[in-house]
Amino acid sequence: MAIAVQGLQHWFGTGTNRRQVLQGIDCRVAAGEVVLLTGPSGCGKTTFLTLVGALRQVQQGSVQVLGEQLHGAQRGTRQQLRRRIGMIFQGHNLLRCLTAEQNVQMGSDLLPGLSYRARRDQAREWLRAVGLGDHLGHLPHDLSGGQKQRVAIARALAAKPQLLLADEPTAALDSQSGREVVDLLKDLALQQGCGVLMVTHDPRILDIADRLLQMEDGHLFAKPL
């Protein structure tokens, strides 16, 4: 099981400003399964992704990711787990001083036993897969928002993750690029047994889902396909 969450609750703020954003979340994502998470802005979707991605400390409830319990986990444990998780967030988080190829190679660098040349070749292969084979040497400031998003997607895939977490990965993409990207993610799930949990508002990609989940006011519900 890639993700097994039970009774997850989370709060922001302290004292009179304390606000509960997740309320008793139960969720499971199997290896090789693609699960799409929908819901209005501000309902807790991104917070949930960051908790599953070991980017925040779990306050209450059980969160098991790739066999690791995150409730009470030490910082070092969370850091090691993150090396096995691919993350695609809306901010891109590209290093401005590195080219597209170098940014993607950061993902390949997480794989053990590969030579520099093999890591470089993998970076180029993933950039070609997302339609940026002719942008290898471009710096982020020379790329459009959609191109930056595709570089971030290629970087996540280059690490061959066991779990992929994506927050609106098609938001900055046109219909053709968005379809190509989600097909890549679906292939990753099928071929590598990678669990995929994707937040989206894009109705064009619902057909790739094995299951749909809906979040509202911090509660999670199953949604019919």
C-alpha cells in the first residue's frame, strides 16, 4: 500500500486563532493506482498532500506512506522517505541558476549507481517526453509558466518515485500538453507500480483515474467515476 491514512486531523494557528483544516481523514492509495482529489479552494487538499509527502509533521492520526509511519517520525526518517516520493507543486520550485536539463537531473541524482552521463541522458529523455527536448539549455526565466511546469514534472519523474504527489499539474498547460503529461503519469503508475495522488480541477483528465475523491471543509468523501 502506497498510502494508508486513518483518523488524520490537522490544525493551523494557536489559541483563539486555532482552526481545524482536516477532520478525521481516512484514505488509501495502492501501488500502481491513480487517485484524483477534487474540491474547492481552501478545503485542505494541499495541506493533505504536504502531510502525506512528509513536508509537515503529523499532529493527530495515522499516516503510513510506503510502509513508514509519519506520526511521531523523526526528521531524518521524513527526509529519507521524501527521496522515494515525487512531488509536483504549482510553484515549480526550479533552481533559477540551473538549466532545464540540470533541474531535471536533480531528480536523476537521487538514483543510486548511475554515472553522470547516465543521469544526464535520463534528464534529456524525460525532457523530450514532456515536449521540451529543444529547451535543454534554457534557464527558468526563459521559460513560460507551462514550460516550467513541464520541467518540474520531468524532474519528479526522473527520480523514478514509488509514490507521486501532484498539485494541479495541468493547471498551466494547454489541452494537448495536459493530456500528454497525465498519460505519462498513468504510464508511470502502470509500469513502475507507482501510486499517484493528484489534486486537480481539470475535468479533461478524469478518465485516467482509478478512483475519485472529493474534499469539502476538511472532510474526504469517495466520488463516483
